[in-house]
Amino acid sequence: MTSVPRLVRLLLPVALIAVWLGAGGAFGPYAGKLSEVSTNDQSAFLPQSAESTEVSEDQGAFSPEDTLPVVVVWEADGGARVGPALREAAARALAETAGVPGVTGKASPVLPSEDGRALQGVIQLRGDLGERLEPALEDIRAITGGVDGASVHLAGPAASQADLSEAFAGIDGLLLGVALGVVLLILLLVYRSVLLPLVVILSAVSALALACAVVYALAERDVLRVDGQVQGILFILVIGAATDYALLVTALFREELSARGDRFPAVRAALRRSAGAVFASAATVALGLLALLISDLSNNRALGPVGAIGIICSVLAALTFLPAVLVLLGRAAYWPARPAPTVDPDDAGASGGRGQGVWGRVAALVDRSPRRVWAGTLLLLAACAAFSPGLKAQGVPLNEIFVGGAPSVSAQRVLSEHFPGGSGNPAVIIADADRAGRVVEAAERTDGVASAAPVTRDGRPGGGEPLVVGGRVQIDATLEDDADSDAAKRTVQRLRDAVHAVPGADAAVGGYTAQQYDTQQTAAHDRTLIVPVVLAIILLVLVLLLRSLLMPLLLVATVALNFVATLGVSALVFTHLFGFTGTDASVPLYGFVFLVALGVDYNIFLMTRVREEALRRGTRFGVLKGLTATGGVITSAGVVLAATFAALVVIPLAFLVQIAFIVAFGVLLDTLVVRSLLVPALVRDIGPRVWWPGALRHRRDDTGVRGPGGGGHGDRGGLRTGADG
């Protein structure tokens, strides 16, 4: 009689596994196909309402088709001066590039540098070349590199985009392989079993396949936009989150299996106990990411829904596929290890942690001296936070965008050595045609502008009749300083003031430098807008979960302090260890969203367990039991998440390296210091009042006699008889 219900109970897990395996097989290829709908064209991620974005849109009218310029630079060998023969040979080579597939229009004349040791020319490539861009550049390099007596370099937007595409080329294979390999190694060490780590990895990969399929479908229909950075973060976020949720579920399953002996009730109990924490954790991250939709930066808005989709898929896999497999495997999931009964840390404080393992000793330390513990950790975090003003998020210089260098970076360096710093990246002015002369004069009078000239009918600035489209003209202003320098950004501000002052010109200034300046300003504005929104969202989720106000405020304050401390350490590491002279403007906001939302995750896992145990036997017992029972699993989850984000360093871009360090270090700091010491010590010291304005209803009253604990203020956390021990 009992075999029939048992057989029926097996059908649902088998069906769930079949559905997920079928979905994984069908959707798995989309992880590789996602790059097909990704764009690495940085003009697509400009501030929505910025002046430079307006100029970028207007520029399209001055070219019959979307183009990407490539700047060819010849540098005379041995520092010699360029002679007529070399100049004629360069001109012939430049003309020959017209036959390269993808080259459009007529190349510019060959121009000598003022020092007479270099030449430059500009070739226009079609903007829709995609994967054919690199072959086109190789053909150009082969033709122009045949000039005797000079070395050739390719700079400009086309060369930079090719290097960017090359940097993301390994995102489907290398990044995913490194991340999964690191996670598998950590899980093998955590579980000391063979089967369960593979099950957890399969759960994470299934979630990633589903997420990539959904994102691909939406991106293909232009519902959302994806670039290489967003794609890489999606991979890492899903693997890390899905593994974290799996660690919580499997830990509770192991606990229940040891207590109940039967896998069916053990899975039900584990799901019942973990669902609230997992849903709350996912809600904080997903809603925090969705808050990026109010950003004025397109790449921020792109990350919001893509990341939220990844988190939702992670939750679905952790709460459906994983429990289904655990039902079928039972104790075999932990082979060759066997689930052992968990140690009840009822007397952790009194026993001094003997026999309790490392987390029992940590709990005993928190119980004996809570004030010393939280004061010491606060001092440490405050000392780290003191260095946070040193993190200047004013953009990464061009020569540092690619970690380890890139051909386009070297070419730009050569170009800047012989020509004005802004060569190849001019400031672009769009103005009314009948005021073009006045605008050119105003631009040339601007301090920091080397030259200015309207773009002519043949597509080149100066030397002919200006190209007029809809009564407007385009004027290219070459800056004296490097296009990515702070000096160039200040020149753009002066240039805008100058051309805006020309009556009736309706002039606007864009171009690379203006885009960087506008992005920097917009990122600063976004931080002041989005940070409070994210904090409010997280606070609301915690209030609903913990049914308290003081506890959520405490948790939000601690993770915010952890974020500022991480920025302080990052400022030192970026400058003195990595050698960065600047930080990407979006890094602090990305770091905040990930660190605060994910940092709250671990506190949610801890405090839901604390609350569960406090309902039974009081706040002190809840803290000690919660810390001892969850210490291992939360630390493992933190190490997994830190390791997955650290895998981003395999993509040689400064932005991703900076994000990788901030999140990886911040998660470890939160897991090992904030969640393990600061929060438990504060809760232990405050005592039952931490649940204000509510009050826990448990089987024993929070009354009794003060013991020898370190709380010391009556019902504010001293070791007591009754409910608190």
C-alpha cells in the first residue's frame, strides 16, 4: 500500500528533471549565440539625454552610411624625417586601400606631423562589418605596411572596436570554463563528495541556459540591449547566485535528512525553510538591478533587466531542479561522505566552543565579548573606508582600457607623440550652416583647441566646400591634449561655452572626449539617484521578511559600511598594485548594487535562521545557533561568489578587472567580517530589542538572571537563564 504513494511522489521529481534537461539541451546553445545579438559599439551606450548623444545622432546625416574611421600612422624608422619619397609611397598605399572590402568613400590626403617624423591618413570603413572588421583591418595593415622606411600603426575608432571584439572573443568559452572550473573545485572541497558538486553545477548551467535563451529572444526583438560586458556579468551572476542558493538548499536538506532519515519529508522541510530566504535574497538582487532602469546611461539600463532575468532563472533552478534531483538521490548525493547530525550549539557560549568546530568557537567569542567584537570590526571597516575618497571614478585612460595593452592603444600613443593629442578623436560640433564661420572662429579661439574646420563634401575637414545637410554643418575640432585626458575634458567644457555663445548657431559639441565627460557626469548623477532607491528597496524587503524595523536598518547600515570599506581598499589596490590611474565611471554604481544586494543575501541567510531559532528559545540562542549552523554554508557561498566574479579578470578590460576585484574582495570582507562577527555581535549585544517594534513570541520568556556574558545591560544581551539560555 505504501509503495503506490511513494511511486506517485517520484513522478513529479522525474518530470521536473526531464523538463529541465530538455530545456538545457534546447537552450544551451544560446549561451554561445548571445554574442550574435550583442553590440560592442560604445556609441550605443551613451547618456540618453546628454549633448554628446544628440551630436552622435545628428552626425548620421553627414554620412551616406554608418562609417568607422581608421587612422593610419606611419612613423619614420630611427627617428628620421619624412622625405618626399616616403610621403609619395604612403599616399599610393593609402589610395590602394580603396580595393579592400568594407572601405567606403575616398581616403584623406596624407598629412605630415609638425616634427616631420610621421604621416597620417584616414580611411572610412563601413560600420556594419561586424566579424569582417578584423580582416579588413588586416588587409589595410598589409597594404600600408609595405612602405619602406617607416613602421605603420592603425588607430581610431575602428581599431579600438576590433580590439574590443578581440577582448570579448573568449567570453563564451574561456570565461564560462574558468568560472565553472573554479566553482566545481570549491564545491568538491566543501562537500567532499563526487556527485553533489556535479548536480549543483548542472543546476547552475541549466539556469544559465534558460537565462541566455530569454535574453537572446528579447535582444533579438530589440526589447533590451546587450554588450560584451553585460553578457560576461550575466554568466558570472547566474553561476554565482544559482550556486549560492543551491548551497543553502543542500545544507538544509542534509540537516533534515540527518534528523528525519527519509528523503521525501527532508526535501519538503528543506524547501519550506529555505524558500523564504531564497526568495527574499533574490528579490533584493533582482529589484536592486532593476533600479538601474532609472539610470540615464544605456549600459546601466541594459544590465538591470538582464541581471534580473538571470536571478529569476537561478531561483527557479535552485527550488525545482535541485530538490527534484535530491529526492531521487537521497543520501547517495553526498557519497562517499554521509550526512552526520548537526551539532546543537545550545551551550556554545558556556562551553567556550570546545567540540563545536571553527564556527562554534566564533559563536563562543561573540557570546563572551560582543562589544569588543563589534567595536573591533567597526574600527577595521572604518579604517578601510577612510581611503575611499581616493577612488576617482573619472574614467579609464585610453592606454589603460585594455589590460596588458592592445594594438590600437599603441597606435594612439604613437599618434599622440607626433600630432596634437586629440588627433583621430576630434571634438565634433554640429551648428547652423549660416553661422559656420563664426563657430569655427569661436572654436579656434578656445584654449586647448589646436584647429577647427568644417567637414567638406568629400567627407574631410577643411580644404573645400562645407557639406550642408538640412541647413546644418559638422565642424571637427582637434584638441591639443589627449582625447581621454582631464585637460581635454576641461577644453570640451570651454568649447561648449564658446560655441553656445555664438548667436543663432544652435551649436552642440560631441565626439569622444565629450562623450567621456558626459558619461562621467551622468554616472555621478546616477549614483546620487539610484543608491537611495536600492537601499530603500532592500530595507523594504528585509522589513517584510524579518517583521522588524531596527534589524533591517542594522543590516543595511553594515553592508553599506562594507561597501565603503571595499572602495577604500580598492583605491589603494588599483593605484599601487594594479597601476590604474583612473576608475571607470560606472564601477562604483555597479559595485554598490552587487555588493549591497549580495551582501544582504548572506545576512538574510543568517538572520532568517537566527529568527527561526529565536522563536524557539530566545535571541541569544538564536544568534549562537544561527551563526554556528550557517557559518560553513554562508562562507562557502561567499567564496564561490567571490571566485566566480574573480573569473572576470580573464577578459582583459580594465572595467571588468575593477568590477571583479571590488565584488570579490567586498563579498569576502562581508562574509568573513560583517556577517560572521559584526552583525552577530551587534545582535547579541542589543538582545531582544533588535526585533523592535515587534516582539518574538517564543516558548520561554526573555527574562532571567544576568550571566557572565559580555552584553551587560539586563535584557540587552547578557547571558541569561530562561529563553536566552
